[in-house]
Amino acid sequence: MASVEKRIQAGKVTWLARWRDLDGRSHKRTFPRKVDAERYVSAIQEDLYRGTYVDPNRGKITLGEWASSWLASLGHLKASTRNRYTGIVNHHVIPKWGRRKLNAINYHDVAAWVADLAASDLSPGSVRYIHRVFALILEHAVLDGRLNANPAKAVSLPKIQPREPVFLSINEVDRLAKGAGTSGLTIEFLALTGLRFGEMAALRVADLDLARRRVKVKASVSEVGGKLVWTSPKNHHSRSAPIPASLAAKLAILVREKKRDDLVFTSPTGGVLRINNWRPRVFDRACAAAGITGLRPHDLRHTAASLAVSAGGNVKAVQRMLGHASAAMTLDIYAGLFGDDLDSVAEGIDRLRGVSAPASIPADDDDQDDDDDGTAGALVRAS
């Protein structure tokens, strides 16, 4: 199935590696040294045996060509995600790798590139995102049989110091809404319902059920490349979120003269709210007026989660309200809000047994062994 042959031409010695793939097609490659030809053939035979063999000719396409093919295959993603991926490819991937053949990309070069990105003025999060896009392109090549492994895998990435969510109190929410003046209802709505900004901007009057105090989240709108793009909510699932009675009364006044298909919230000119305009015009000014610093619009969503938990909402209720894919995701973000219920669990078991737990369990120092250093008693007392 594979062999190495010596060739002499014009007094120059080369070594020809020959092999047949699983379909019986013949392949060859020339090497200046016999040892290199033998190593290559050995690796080919091992890949054939393991079923990981890839025709070297399929990996000769350039990364630039393959990236274009990959971008064209992303029709299943939202326009905003495709736009971000395209920007990463054009600004970071193509300038570095555009002319490199797929099968000439190796782990060492990828690791060096990531290290250079990390040493630049890019944030760790940006570096990780660029690497993710590059790795997805190469993984697509693996799945298409152009590479037998992804050289971007297992590359060390800079660590992100996660930003702690900011939770406003209900009084701070009221101050912030007051600081926004006539646009304060948008801030109050985001902070009390937990909707994402794009979901709020896409709301129609028909989506409000003020009698039941519910809002139906069926769509989202965002600005991509200067154009508005309408999509389904994140995770592609519609949901309902509760509306406090105090907020429902204000919404009733807002939509009193509107038709069912009209937008609930609009820009000053009556168009769709765009966060790039709303943030400096409404949110930033409201923060300044309320004396609240370091706040981002997304922290209003965190605030909604915090207020829901404070009001007695359990994990599943908060998950449904926010539209998270799972309760595990909700806990990953907001575990600290739910507190530690271990003591209440133990106390509940005692109640089932009809036992009242003593206030404390004293340690009996007389029962300690002579060679005890006191650690056991200390642990009991500490508990």
C-alpha cells in the first residue's frame, strides 16, 4: 500500500514516497532525504489504519478561500452573529492566514499568533473570540475531510476576569428611571421584566396582556451594518414574562392610543429603538442624573433577576422569565442570589422526624484520646 523509492536525476538523489488511499487512488510525494520519506509514509499508513487519512490535495486550498466557503455556510445563524464572524475573518484571520494552505497551518504557528494577539491592545475576551472563529473555520475543514485534526485546538488562551453583575435596588431603579425623564419607562421596563433590549424594541401592543400582567416575547430586533434585522428571541423560543401591576398601569397609559400592530416603545421620531442611540441619549444621561456609575444596559437584566429572586422567585421561574436555555445556565450566572439552603434542608429533615435540633452540640473534651492534639474538638466547636 505504501513504499519509498530512490530516484536519481541529473546526479541528484531524491526519495519518492508512494501510497494508495482507501479508494485505491495512487498518490506520491518527493523528499530530499530518505528518512523524511519513510516518516511520511509511516504516518500515512497509520492514518489509513486508524481511518483518519486525509488526501493531502484536499488540504491545499488556501485559508482565505476556505473561510469564504465557511462564511457562506452560516445561513442558519442570526444576521448579527454572521456579521461579527465576517468582521473577525476580514480584520484578523485573512491578514494573517489568508494565503496559507490549510495543510500548512500547524499548532505552533497558531499558538504564536494567539500569543501575539494577547500581547496587543486587544482584551482577553476579544482574543478568545478571534481564536474561536478561527477554530470554527478549521473544524469545518476537518469535517469536510480536508484536515485530519484541528491545529487550533488546545491552544492556551488568555484568561478572562469576569465582570461581576450589578444589581440595583428597587429604589435605585426608580431613581434611574426618574433621571431618564420622559424615557424613564424604558429603563423601568427592562429592570422589572428582564427582557433584552432588542426584545423590548420589537414589542408590539398585541404582545402585552395587561389584564393578566404578562408580556409575550416573540421577536427581537437589532442593528446590523446600519440595517435593522428582525429575528426570533435568543435560543429561538418565545416566552412570557410577568409585569408588575405598577408597571402595567403605566404601560396601559402608554399604549392607550396605539393599534395592536404598533410598537410599544419607539424612538423620538416614532421609529425602532436602537441601542446605539438610546444608550447615550437616555441611559447614560439617566445614570449621570441618578449618580450611578459603572452601570451597563445589560445590568438592568441582572437587576430584574435579582428583584425576582428577592420577591421569592425560584430558579425555574427566573429561568422562564429571562429566557435562559436551562435552569443550569440561570444558576451559573445567579447562583449567589439564591443563597445557601443546606441548613434549611437539614432542619426540614429533623422536622420530618419530629426532632428539634439543639442550639449547639458541645464537644466532650474528656473523651479525647491522650494523643489528640485538640483538632477534632476544635472542629466540633467550630461547626
